[in-house]
Amino acid sequence: MVEDQQIANTKPLSCIVKLGGAAVTCKNELEKINDENLEMVSIHLRQAMVLGKVVGMDWSKRHGQLNSSINDVDDNGDGPMDCRNFIVVHGAGSFGHFQASKSGVHKGGLDQSLVKAGFVATRISVTSLNLEIVRALAREGIPSIGISPFSCGWSTSERHIASVDVSAVIKAIDAGFIPVLHGDAVLDQSQGCTILSGDVIIRHLAEVLRPEYVVFLTDVFGVYDRPPSQPNAILLREIAVDEDGSWRVVEPNLQDMNRQVEMTVAAHDTTGGMKTKISEAAAIAKLGVDVYIVKAATDHSLKALTGEIRGGIPDDWLGTAIRFLRK
């Protein structure tokens, strides 16, 4: 665990962003990135966090071409760079989930050859996605640094967080970088191994670092009272979290107050899907940190990322705000 003094001395954190795997990958095609969405998300993140001149930071050679304007970079530098302090945590989407599900990594059992192979395969997949997301952010001039929870010593016990070390995250922030973490396969003290979801990672980062607000970027406009693909699905614009952690819909005022909010989990999703997202978002809101769930690569998500809606939810804003109900 990080020493309290180190946490106290770290720079104030503006926002933690959860970049949903379904928003930046093609979830029905194995290991395929949604390039258009990822590029737009990267542009929005740059607009939200980078102040001043932007310099492309992916100077690698890929597919036979130089990926960035390295030849245009002034060797003498162009002055200091000003950047708001953000953390990005991304899901796996079509990376990692299939490997984990096929091998049962989330259920544990590292003594089984299939599980051990799946653990390795899952980490290869999610870290390769992490690299591509770091590349996309770097191309927009965001000083992003990939950080893997497994490599930093994050672990679980009975699939619940047992050990958290955010020292690498804090050091990166204090050095002026944007840490980019991801859902990962980790060791579990009781069952050998499991999958640590990005949503759980965000909650623990929020508990330690207390950002001003948290934004979940998804492939839908927010939380609905039923799967949004169903007819007459209603977007829940505001959810209030009570002191005991329970939550209720504030806006809109649903006619049937006894109606349950339905949530589904994709068959290959080993991290709990929307149900986990809502419970983790409610836990974050209980800390006094506003949470916004909104569709990635839209004007609505840009407003959430820049903090424009913190003072109040505009009538034309599409998304879900989850807030602690102060009594």
C-alpha cells in the first residue's frame, strides 16, 4: 500500500476516465479496435486535459511508415507543457474477455494447464490493447504511460481486492504523465487467479486519490431502465446514492416506482457488465465524487470530460449522472 504521506503530497486529480471496451473495440470481432471511436475519444481527451501547444508523441515506425511528425519536433524544445491531471482506465472489449472466458481464468485454478495458458493469453491480449490505446492518446499529444495492475502487484482474495499499490500511478501523475491502466488477469490468494475489472480498479483509485469527478465512456448514452435495444427503453438521467450505498432514480420520475432496472451481462463478459458498473459507480458517488456515464465520441461525452456539467445537467445533455444524496 502507498504511504499516506505520498498520497497527501500528490497533485490534485481532476478526473478518472473509464474507457469502456465496447466503446473502442468491435465487441463481436475478436481483437478488433474501433479506430474511428478511439481516435475521436483521444481527441476529446486531449481537448479536456491538454492546455497549450500539442506535440505528437508516438514516434514509432509502424506498417512501414513513421507514425508521427518526429522530423518536425524542435530539438531545443518548445517550452513547458501544461496538462490537467487525469487517469485513464480502459476495459477489454473484444480483447481479453474471450480468452478469459474460454479458459475460466476468472474462476481460478492455476494448477490447471488450460487456466494457466488462459492467464497468459488474457494478459497478452489486454496489454496489447493497452499499448494501442496509449499510442492513440500519444498521437494526440497526451503524455500517456501504460500501467498494468498485475505488474504493479494488485491482487485479490476470493475475487475481492486484497492488495493495491498505486505508487506507480502517483509517481506518473506527479511527473506530468497520464497513467493508462486496464482490466487485468491477477493473482488471487484463495483461488489462484481471477480477472480484475477496470470498474473495480476505478473505485479503488477514487477511494485513494479522490478525483473531482469520474466519467464512464460507454457504447450507449447512459443507464437505461432496461437494455437500450428494447422498445421504449428509458434513459435514466440522474441517480441518487444514499448513505447506505443504495441508489434510486431521481430523473425521470418513472410512473411505475416498483419497476426494476434490468441489466444484462454478455455471455463472454467475465467482469459483471452493467451490474458491476452501476454498483462501482454508486460506491464512487458515495465518496462525494460525481460520476457521469455517457456515450463515447459524442458532444455529450466531451462536456462530461471537460467538467462542463458539474454545475448542473443541461436539458439537452444525454447521459446519466450518479451523485451522492447529501442530507
